[in-house]
Amino acid sequence: MVSIFINPTQFGPNEDLSTYPRDFERDGKLCRDAGVAIVFAPAVREVYPLQFDTFVEPSELAEPLCGAFRPEHFRGVATVMCKLFNMAQPDAAFFGQKDFQQCAVVRRMTIDLNLPIEIVTVPTIREGTVAQ
């Protein structure tokens, strides 16, 4: 299973959510071509219903590096990952190495909240790169 969700809560006030690239048809085809059985793509209102008011506050792991420039980013990441993990109930979740800080924040969250999910860091493969 692959989840595709553009998370509005990880965008800060000066970051433009409206221009974030979206190509669900292409992403779905790439998933099918890779053998993905299920694409989980919930609507924003399914993840964040009206009057949503509970957030996951990450630890000091979220403060340096990217967090220093995007102070609300990892709060949104931790919240959406917790919600998606609860919705999809995976045994493992895979994150690209390029998102090292995100992996650390999510791994810490799963440990701290006793979520039974293995967080696995994998090599990031960019578009146009051939996996060996």
C-alpha cells in the first residue's frame, strides 16, 4: 500500500500549498507499475474533519535543520503520520533517506506513542534514476 496525501498542516504561512505539485494520475500509474496493490489517498476532510483541533507536538528533534526554517512543519508531519498510521494500520512505513530529519521525528513519535509500526529508512531514488 502507498499513501498519497498533500498535507496542508505541514505548510507554513509563507509556503504555497496551492502550487505544490500534484499529478494523481501519474502517481497512480507509477504505483501500479511498481506493483502496488492499494493506493490510499484520503480527502483532506477525511483526515482533518471540521473543527479538528488535536496535534502531535514533536520533540527537540524537530527544532534544528529544516525545523529551524519551517517551525510548524514537523508538527504537521507528526500529526498526519499519526493519523495515517491509525487509519491504514501498517506494520511498517518506508521513508527516503533524503528526509532524514522527518524519519527521526516519525520514528521518535512511534516509539513515544507506542505505535506498533516499524519505521524503515530506504535509499531515495529520484526521477530518472535507475534502481540497481
